[in-house]
Amino acid sequence: MTSTLTPVRSKRSALTKGQLPKYAPYAVLGAALIAGAAIMALIGFNPFGWGVVSAILFAIGLVSWSAAVEGSRKANDKLATCLVVGSFLVALLPLVSVIWTVLVNGIPGLLDPGFLTTSMNGVTGAFDNKSVESGAPVMGGIYHAILGTVQITLLATLISVPVGLLTAIYLVEYGQNGRLARAITFFVDVMTGIPSIVAGLFAAAFFFAVVGPGTKTGAVAAVALSVLMIPVVVRSSEEMLKIVPNELREAAYALGVRKWRTILKVVIPTAISGIASGVTLAIARVIGETAPILVTAGFATSINSNVFGGWMASLPTFIYTQILNPTSPSNPDPSSQRAWGAALVLIILVMVLNLVARLIARIFAPKTGR
């Protein structure tokens, strides 16, 4: 029995020779955490610095051990792995920090009674002073801002989607890389990078020339946001239309189907999942814009359901005004609490839109068979 097991053990030792043990990363991590804590205790301990120092020590220790046992080839591989994982964690850290900060500061605002169902109409600094002095719930809510955000974004979507989609159809199906198509592509690329405040100034100047000076409504803000949305819709729709196989178009043409009907019945349904995802992401991109809405729609404390008349509030402008001009300058904490609550609602809206985009892409994706 012993003679039978001996060759097996020798084979296993030969296979594992020159390799780090499985516990090596955990041992190096433990040593790096202890050494990092000791170093930070000497220079002043803080969790962020401890994590950075421990990560550097972990990479140095694991790569050095691998070079001594496994050779330079495996050590270089582990160095590349440490750099990739470290870069991922560095990129993830700001996102986690932002979400955590907004959750910690925003949840108390959401718990206030009427925060999602009331507006700031009639709320003065006296209410905030009373809330701070007596510990009463913070009065005032963001219902008017949510309503304004939904109305402005919806109107901007109604403007942007037809223009962007038809432009993409022209570039892919009719442009044939001609002069006009190249010019449109160039201007779309330019519009993609323009600052949002420029879009707001363009919309304000346009309505100033057409309607009159001082025109600030939700419709003007929607036009400003559509200037930002159209390039995103054009680019995403163009890429989705390009990946539709030409064989589908040729099959429709062979059956005598006209081009416009081929586009309507074959090309667009095939690319609809990507187009819908691009539109949803474009909405998520502009829903948090502040500067163009301040320039074009102003700010209101009451509910305004008419997007074509009167100033209108939105979640970004609500956050901006609550931080910049607290309702009670002597007691800014209630205003800060409202602002953090509105920021949390805005992040939830953006996350929901991204989830909707993924759901739409999955539902409308072309079904593949054998």
C-alpha cells in the first residue's frame, strides 16, 4: 500500500513544485494589513491611508515572493493582476464614497413627513428655526421639483428622440458618406462636447428672439436639454443601425419591399433594443443638469403643472438653491437636509433609468435560434 501511494505523492510534489501555496495571498494580505497599521500608527492613523499602504505592501510582498519561488514570468503576471485589481478598486472607491455619503445624509430627509408629497410653497425660515429649536419635523418637500423634472425631461425626450433617430437613419441608410452626412457627423461630434451652460444660453437666446425677453418656462429648459440629448441619441442610434446585417435589408429588397418600409419593418425592429437603451441613457445623462435649467426655467417654490408657462423647479435646481440660499440663513441644517434628500431621490431616478435601459435591451433584443 505504501509503495502504491509513494509515486502518487511524488507526482503531486513534482506538479506543485515551484508554485506558491494556496494560502500565500491570504498570508501576504494579513502581514500587509499588520505592517500597514504599524506604519500608519507612526505617522497618524486613518483608514484611507491604511488601505493604500496595505495595498502597496501586499503587491510588493506577493510579487517578491512569487519571483523568488515561481520565477519572473509568474511574478510579472501577479504584478499585472495587482495593478488591474488596484485600478478597479481605485475607480470603484469614489462611486462607493458618493453613494454612502448621499445615503447617510439623504435618508433622514426622506423620512420627514410630506417630503415627497409637499412643495416649498409657504415654507419660511421661521419653520426651519422652529424645527431646530424644538426638534419638530422639517417642513417642506420636493413634490414640485419632482413634477418639474419629470415634465421637462419628458418634453425634452419628445423633442430629441424623433430628431436624433431620423438623423441616425439618414446617416446610415441614405447618407452614403456624402458631404452632408460628413457635415452632420462633424457637428454631432461638436455638439457632444459642448458645455451644458452653452445649451442653456442657446435656448434662452432663441426664445428671447422668438417670444420676447425674460421668457423662462419648462419648455425653454426642455429645448436646452434636447440640445444635449440629440447628439447622444444620434450616436447610439447610428451605431445600433450599423450593426444590423445587410443580409436582412437585401432579403427585403429581393421581395420587392421599398426602402422606407424595409427601414420601418426590418431595420428599426432589429436595432430597437440598442436604440431604446441609448435613449434611456441620454435621459439619465440630462436629468441631473443644473446650469441650463437655472438659465431657462428659473426656480419656483410652488407646484407648476404647465410646462409652457411660468417658472418651474427641478431636482437639480432645488438642491442648488437649498445649499446656496438656505431657507433660514441662521439655521441652514434643515435646508441641507432637504438638499441631501433631493440628491438621493435624483440618484434613485438615474439608477432606475439605467435598470429600465437594461430591461428594455433584454426584452427587445432579437431572439436567436439555432
